[in-house]
Amino acid sequence: MFLETAKLALRAIRRNFLRSFLTVLGVVIGVAAVIAMVTIGNGTTAQVQAELTRLGTNTLFVRPGQWGPGRASTEAKRFDDRDVEAIRSQVSGLRAVAPVNRGSATIIAGGENRSSSVIGTTNDYLIAQDWDLASGRVFLPGEERGQAACLIGETVRRELFGTADPVGQTIRVSNIACPVVGLLASKGQSGLGEDQDETIIMPLKLHQRRIGGTTTISSITLSAQDRVSTAMVQADVESLLRERRRIGIGRDDDFSVANMSQMAAAMTGTTTLLTGLLGAVAAVSLLVGGIGIMNIMLVSVTERTREIGIRLAIGALESQVLTQFLVEAVMLSVFGGVAGILTGLGLAYGVVGFLNVPFVTSPTIILVAFAFSAVIGVVFGYFPARRAAQMNPIDALRHE
């Protein structure tokens, strides 16, 4: 019985193919929008998580001033060597403590020159940032005390030396003749689109004396040991710095400590929430598609009034007529759901490829979108089907 009903529904759909196609199109767009939005959102979330993991979830950044909306950081006192040494000796659970100064300078090698980011720091910076060397070595003790030496990133190597090994070569950083002692392993772009390989690292003392012209430190990068709570380390650092900077009870800190694990959780939560909101907005188009199905089914019932009257007159039950039109509506929405899934996955694949984020599908959302499209067929197809089933056979046969 059900097979015959399905055949009748398919015949009716084929008979009005263009109208059926336009009806299904609303469901296709709704399902495709939901799946595409959620898949792109999941890929973006995965990309953010990967970027934050690459920075290290056990990493903390200490900066002077309070950072955030409406908070000034330029007037706060910068750190010095004694602050770094106090953190290193008095805060437990640390794997690396790296003072950092940043600037930019013109880099010259042979006939090539470019402007690059220059970081003044110590060997602990490589540990804190989980940054390996592709070749060469780290700074020697004498170099960390201020002798000229530098490590360069892959982009700097490619632009200045092509494919040649830069280790042992000398480059000019501003007015400093700086021997290249190591090549940093490539890290690629950060989540903000910044080329992390466009960098040069030199000893902090050399940077302070020749680039920055200062003895202060602009920030401190910390790395906690494995299985050590970064929240505990953050609290210890904040307590120590409040004491050293003589900040009284009830007064705001004039520094900030950013905990990467907390930032990772916050960023992941934000992207997940945005993905859910985008999916919910896209789901509205499914309701529009359902209304389209109901509208077309009502038109179909009106057009086929005489057919319904004949069926009822020769003994068809109301339930059979109801089932016929309901199956027709459900088949339209199911066809739309399948086409929407394929379209949505195709759109998502193209967009994530363009954005260079992972393609992360969600079987759950695919099943939910498909089931929702079927439910829409039942819900919005029931009223027209019920109207057809309740027709008076005599009135239906008189219909012109």
C-alpha cells in the first residue's frame, strides 16, 4: 500500500516538475545554509584552537599596563632585569622566563634589503614559544651578554639568501653587523595573518643598547612546566609584581598577565557561540522552505479536487487520501534535504579552502538538518493533506 502511495506521489511530482523544483529549492537553500555555516564555523574554531596550541597553552605573557577596551598601557612603568630575575627565582613551576623587547629595522645582506621585525630576548624565548632551530645554534653566554649574533626566520632567509644556508653569513641590522648563528624552523602565519617567519631574534642586551636605546624590558614571556597549573603561576606572578611595584590593597594593577589557556577557552567558546548563532539564523530559511511546501501543496489540492472526489467516491478512505498528499510533501522535503546536504558540503569545502581553514564536518548537524527537513514536510504538508482528505466527494466532483 505504501509503495503504491509513493509511486503516486512521485508521479504527481514529475507531472509538475518545475513547480516541484522551485518548491524544493527553499528547503535546499535552508539545509545548505545550515550545514555550510556550521561546517565553516567548526573549521574556524579548529583553526583558532590550533593557533593557540601552537603558541602553547602553558604560556603566559606579562606586560606593563592594563590591556583591554578603554585601558591605557603607555604610561605604566616598564619592567627591568631585576623583575625578570625575581620571577625566575621566586615563582615555582616555570620552565622558561624570557624578557622581550620588540622593534623593527632595515636588514641588509649583499644587494638585498628589507624591513623586518627584530626581537631582543634570550634563549628562553625559544623554549617558551616552542620554537625549534632548522639549522645552527642558540646564543652563547657571551652573546647573551651583548655580543652581536642573530637568529633569522624562514621568510628573511628566503628573501635575503634564496635557498642558501644563512648560518655563518653576516647581515646588517640597522647599523649592526650581525653574524647569523641560527635559522629558525618555519611557523607560517599566525591566526591574525601575521607572518611569524618574518622575524629576527638577537640578544636582549644588544637590542637594548643598539636598537631600543633603553635598559628596560617591554614584556616577559613565561612558560609553565607540564602538569603545573597556569592559573596558579599567574596568581604567583601577579602577587610578586604587585609587591615589587608597591601596589596597595584595593588599587588596580599597572600590569597584566595573559594566560593562554584561559584565552584559548574564551576564544573557543566565542567561536562556538558564533557558529551556533549562524546556524540558527540559517535555519530560519528552512521554515521559509516549509511555508513554500505548504503553499504549493494547497495549490495542488485545489487543482486535483476532481481527482480527490473520484477517489473518495469509489471507496478511498480519508486516511488514504491524507497519506497520499502527506507522502508527497515529505518526499519533496526529503529530496530537498538530500540536495541541501550535498550543496552545503560543497559550498563549505570551497569556502574553507579559500579561507585556508580545516574542513570539519559534523555528522550530528547533517543528521539534524536532514531530519528537520523531513519534519518540515510532515508539519507543513499535514494541513493541505488534511484538507484534501476531508473534502465532500459530491462537492469535489462538482468542482470545475
